[in-house]
Amino acid sequence: MLVAMAGEICTAVQGRLVGGEGTTPVRGVSTDSRSIKPGMLFIALKGERFDGHDFIGMALAGGAAAAIGEHFPPEIVAGRQPAQALIQVDDTLQALQRLAAYHRQKNFTGPLIAVTGSSGKTTTKNLVAAVLSTGMKVLKTPGNFNNEIGLPLTLLSLSPEHEAAVVEMAMRGPGEIAALCAIARPTMGIITNIGTAHLERLGSVANIAAAKGELLAALSPGGVAILNGDDEWCRKLAATCRCRVIFYGIKSEADVMARDITVLGAQGTIFTAVFPGAEIRLQIPVPGLHNVYDTLAALATGYILSLAPGTMTAGLKNWPAENLRQELRTGPGGCLVFNDAYNANPESMQAALQVLATMPGRKVAVLGDMRELGPAAPALHREIGRFAAGTGLFRLVTVGELAREIAAGAIAAGMPPGQVFSCASHREAAGHLRDLGAGDVVLFKGSRLAGMEQVLAAWEVEVNG
């Protein structure tokens, strides 16, 4: 965590000390006045629905040693303790980012691995951290702290005991990953894949690739790029790298590969991981080739950092689960629930349907809208429907206007209309699940705004009361 004097912080953020003392010691940072502990720094961020400046007084009353703000009311200046430092800046978000960049550059010299891609970022981030944790103390991005606020806060958690850091980088448009890289200064970069996520904002897959490629441009000649060798856009981006490139994959020749893959349905996947000069047979507890790819990215990272294959695989025994991401559990009536409702794009939707197809029993897909696809959205939803029709579904239930196109695509591809239901609400969709029971498996997936976990909740209420 950040440990510094108020004067040092003031210099790092290019601010002005307007109250208190530069010698005031600070330990830790928060942007939430409710989580302030004595001695911490409070940064008053502003958003569409909140203004942290309204809570500076609360933070100081809670024991904050210092506060960063764009303005300070006279009563705050007068009412604080004499040693509590007030640092005024023009932009508090920029101050947060400058402070994180300063802390990272001054206090951390280990490998910093940045992960981006159209899908699989969070799983890959977690797997890289799990693999590296077998041999070193690792800091990783908590939850989805992957943007212009979350990434700096993650970096400000770096402490002397950390030997490696793994950070996730998301983006909504061009220039955003470059900005995150300027803060984090990654030494290694992973791109999981390039797909259609954010097509609405960026206009084309080529533009998406260019935006993701900002990570590679930020790597120094001494850095390492770890890329999905089976992704054509990753291969194209590799040609732009000025650093070492390591490929991982299943289909194409790569530095780290998976061979002899056996998908066991809900029991997971077995494969042989092949490294230069070594190979090892392993099992991961989740099904799906996309999970094999994410595992390979993590193993490739460990390989670059000289971890032994046998040591790395020990880190995969406890698969790092995230809420609403690839959760497998028993649901109403004894059904197997495959809850992957956190988010969706066409590539991850197809991957989830492929996983569903490997599972025994009657298969039901409950699918919602995929957002941020722009003018291509209807066609991309219909394509998912056509794909779903070929996966052996017993029933397809959709929720939302765009998801109606999934249903239309499935019927057009030959799925019987009596097995396809387009719904306007989560509750209506749940009604089409009440007859399911033991031996059936149900997938829930859609974009975050689709809230497909609400269908599961409504179904549980109907069955359990």
C-alpha cells in the first residue's frame, strides 16, 4: 500500500498544499469515505451521480490523515485537525492516476503483467495470479477494477512483499488502454483474443484490434507479449511488437500448446500442456476450449518467469471462481445450472453454448441481449441463434428485444418453433423452466445490462416459494 508523507504526495500529483503539514504521514488510499481508516488518504472523486467532495468532512472525521480535492469548503479547512493535510488539484481523477503511477514506478520493480482481450480477461487474470502464486507473492486486480479508477487503486495496493502484479485492462474506446499502460507501465502483456465486443463504439474488428494493440505498443524492447496464436488478429498484432513474443494455442504451432484434449462436461477438461522441452498432463475443473486457452496464457506467463511446469499446475487445482462467471451448481428441481450471466459478446456466447453441448442430459439455453454491437447487432444475434440450433438444445429461451433475433435465427436454422420462446421479462422466461428437473442442464448468459441472473432468481422463487 501507499506509505508516504503528505508533501511527497502533493508533489506526485502536482497539487498545492492548502492546509496541514507536508510532514504528515499517510498510509493507504481510499475514494470511499465509509472505508477510511486512521492515517489514510482520501481522494474526492466525482461521478455522474456522486461527488466525493461532499464526504471530505466525513473522511477527515473518520481519521483520514490527508485529503485530495479540487476545492475545500471553508468549514472543512477550519474544522480539520492541524496535522490533517489538504491537497488541492485541478482534477482528482488525474491526481489518483498520477499518484498510482508514482507509487508503481518508485516502489515496485517486479514483473507487472497486463491482461486485455475481447473475452476471457478476468478468468485469465485470475489464472495467471493462481499460477504465479505457487512461486511468489502476487497482487491481482480485485473483481472488475479494470478501468481508469480501478487500475490506479489496484496499483496503490502494491506493498514491499509483492513480487509480481497482474492487472486487468478494459476499454471502451481508442486510447484508453494506452492511458492505463502509462499508469501501470507493464513489463508483460497478454491479449486473450480479438472479437466483436465494443463494436458499437469502435466500428470494426480492425479498430478493436488496434485499441487492444495499445498494450503491445506500451511494452519496452525488454518486455514480453503473450498472445493467442490461434487468433488471426493477435498474429497480425504480433508483427507490430518491438519485444519478445510468446504464442500459446491449440490449433497452430505455438510456444506453449495444448494437445490430446478430452472434454469431460461438467467434470472439466483434461489436456497435455506442451512447453519447450517439457510437457505435463493436467485437468482443469471447468469445461470448454476457451478455458483451455486461458489456462495456456497463464502457463505461458509462468514459463517466461521460469516456474517449473509441475509447480505451476499446482496453482490450478483451486480454480479461481468469480460470481456469475462459469458457475456450475445444483438448481431448482435438481437441475444443473451453468450460470455465466456476468457478460456476453458473440464469441463468449458461442463458447458457452459449446460448453453446454458437452454436458449430458436435456440442454436449455436462457440467453439475453448482447450489447454494444452497433448496427451489426441484429445480424450477430441471429448468427448466435443459428449456432445454438446446431448444438442439440432441448429448449431455447430468450429475453429482450435483441435476443428475439437469437430466437428467429434458431428457428430459421431448423430448430422447432415449439422449443423456442421469446420473452419480454425475466419472470416470463422463468415460467418456461418450471417443468425442468434432475438430469437437465440450464445455461444463463447475456450482457451485464440484461441481468440474466434475475431469470434464475425468479425460477428459484417459483419452485421453492
